[in-house]
Amino acid sequence: MRRHPLRLAMKTAMKAFPLIALLALSKAWAAEVQVAVASNFTSPMQEIATEFEKDTGHRAILAFGATGKFYAQIANGAPFEVLLAADDETPARLEKESLAVAGSRFTYAVGKLALWSPTPGYVDGRGEVLKKGGFSHIALANPKTAPYGAAAVQAMAGLGVLAALEPRFVQGENISQAYQFAATGNAELGFVALSQVYRDGKITAGSAWILPAGLHDPIRQDAAILARGRSQPAAAALAAYLKGTKARAIIASYGYAP
């Protein structure tokens, strides 16, 4: 018996309806979240954001910069919904000032500081180059606004070389600029976030000394859902995702401590 084309089409459409409905529902629930991200976390967060969108349908809109600058922007009404800071003090301060959701703070990474040069063999494995000199410029992030810059100054003071090296400082607004100064030759070497020069267990280029943790205070990096993200499902989803197995594996692959 020959099937009527219209009936066949209707039957096919009815079978496809549940899938169409699910796709439509998924799209309806998907949302965007505005995220302020500390510069040192640029590469891992770009990778995490891609996986986050694949796994949840939510899209993270990322802005990168110095934590101190982000604090000022958030205090002045910038439309960020989640902050991934380079320290633990800024999210705590925002929470105290009711600019972050109480109880939403957590440590997503513990950063490591590295002395790095794009030239192989230039930086030795114990950082003796800092005492030997032989260079005109050394890059670091602004210690007043960037925690990695503050850690660099603290380490140099502990090593007894701060006074001698201060005249050679080339300061970046954030750790990304500090890295760029060294990478482009504007400084022979620089203090950078390990994550900028490290991937899957090794230094990606040049030479580096990973500073022992005892030379500076722990760079404990906290995240928080900001007041503007209080009722935003994508903000809560991102915070949860950062605590998950996939995100933690990506974070570790860039040299951050658990």
C-alpha cells in the first residue's frame, strides 16, 4: 500500500520533535557571563572558556587586566559578573563592600612566579643572574596593582638585590605587559607568571628560574561571583565549572599549584 506523502512527512516531523524541543530548550537556557580575569590567567582561561561553552552552552565573555584596576572598575559600576583575581585580598574586599556575593569566594589556583628570558641559557636554575648583573633592564608588573609584581619585589628584597636592581626596572601595567617587555627584548629578562612560559611540565621557550615559594607570600588566586551576577545562572555555572575536574586539569597543566 502506497503511503501518502503528507502523512509520511507529518510522521517524520513528529519523531524529530523531541530533539528539536531539546535543542530549543538548551538554547533558551544558555546565557553569557561577563568575566574579569587576571592577566596571568589569560591562556588557561581562554581554554577553559572554550570547554565551558561546549559543556554547558553558556558563553564566558572575557576581559583581561590587572586585579587592582578591575577592583576600581567594579567599584565604579563596571558590568562584570564574575572576577578571577590574582590575589585573595581583592575578592574578600569586594565581598566586605557588598560588591561580591557573600560565600561565593573560592581559590581557583595558586600562582607561581618565574624569572624568565627568551634567550636559552640566560637565566640559570638558581637565579644567580640577578646577583651577577650584566643586563640593563628587568621587567615586572606594577607592584601597586598587580600581585605578581608585588611578589617579585618581595623576592628581590629577600635576596638582597632590590636596591641594586630598582634603577633597571621596566614596569608593565600588568603581568602580560611585563612578559611582553621581556619577550620583545625591551628587557633582557623579567619576572612573569609561570603560566605564561610553561605548558605540560616544561618551559615552552627561553630559560627560566621558578622562584621557591618561600621567597614571597603565596599567590593565592580567588574567584568570586560579583553582585551583578547574583541572579545570573551562567555566573553560578562558571564558578562550579572552575571547581570541576576538566578545569582543574587545565589549570594544573599551566603550572599552577592545586
